[in-house]
Amino acid sequence: MSDPSEDTQAASGKSAGAGQPKVGALVRARRRQMHMTLQALSDAAGVSVGYLSQIERDLAMPSLGTLAQIAQGLGAELNHFILAPAIDTGLSRAEGRMVFSVGGSPVSYERIGADFAGNQLSSFVITIPPGHRSEVFSHEGEELVYMLEGEILFGLDGDDTMLSPGDGLHFRGIQPHYWWNKTDRPVRLIWTGTLPLFRLRAPQSNETGGPQSALKPAPTKTKPHRK
């Protein structure tokens, strides 16, 4: 998946309280529990050793997609590291969706993809704050980005393209990609992909007391800007 940065909060819905474990601490604890070196996790997750080290020390905050790769490499579900809302019915209302972020990341996510047997897609409305630049992503599956508001520089396989409202981009996730909001306004987009995020990867270990949450509520919910 592509993505990290944000600025938003749920107008309604539940949010996690303060004092939750940080993503870095949870990743490090799980890695040590699995008796894995940083290099072994790097090989399994497709994330560089240097970036993993920064994440574990909370010097960098991964995007949801990168965290999913790390979770896969650790044989855990993404929900071991964050608590995100589940959607069972396939219907989500704009006014009722919970907005969440990964740890202290400024990027916010609104989950619009449902959980049901055999589902292949993950989908979110993502808000990216001014100045935010993601890490470079490369992973299995395919992705589709559709712009709702603002303009963003999207790098794909060495080529940079500006995307504006109404623009769409469909590509293979294995192509290195990133995004960068170089403007002074938030960007909102729909991201849909086949990168497994919340689908079960492996049995959850109870050795550490089960899944923990590093969810941080996002700051404020803003309505899309209209010219």
C-alpha cells in the first residue's frame, strides 16, 4: 500500500484513549518474542533494516501498508499493533466512520472496506497533511488511488506525476511508489488495494497478553474543501 500523514478526527464514533503502547515498542517486543534479528525481519517484510530500526525507536512512523508488511513478517495480524474499526455490513456512513492513525502519524484513515469471508480488497479514505512525504513502498498486490481533494505528487517506478481531484491511478504494488503533499492544503484520496491488511495471517500469540493497540485518535475531522 502507499501511504502515511494526516490531520483529522471522527465527528462521531469511538476512539482509543491515551497511554496506549507505541508501535515501535510493539514491533520490537514481537520481533524479540519471535527470536528474529532486524535483518531477518527486513528480509521477511521487505523493509530496510535502517527503517525498521527507526520504527522500533519511534523515530519514524510507518504507513498502514508498511506496518502490514511488518506484521506479515512477524507472523501477526495488523490488529496486534493498532486497533482499527471493523466493518461487517459493507455500509459505512460518512458521519459515523471512525478516523484513526498509526501511532503518532499525522496521516488519518477512514476505513470503508468490509470484513467478510473471501474478501480481497482493503479500502480507505486517507487524509494527508501539508508537507507530508511517505516512505517508498513496494509490496505484493495491486492498488488504485482516486483523488478527492487537493493535489499530490505521486512517484511511481521512478516517474513523478501530479494528481488532482478526479484523477485516478491503478498500478502494481511491486512497483516502488511514494506520495508527497508539497502543497499547503490537506489532500484527501481514496485508496483501494489487494494488499492484505486486516485479514488473518497467522494465529495471534497469547504470550504477550493478546493484541494491543497503538491507535491514536486523529486531531479533527474536516469537511472536503470546495472551491
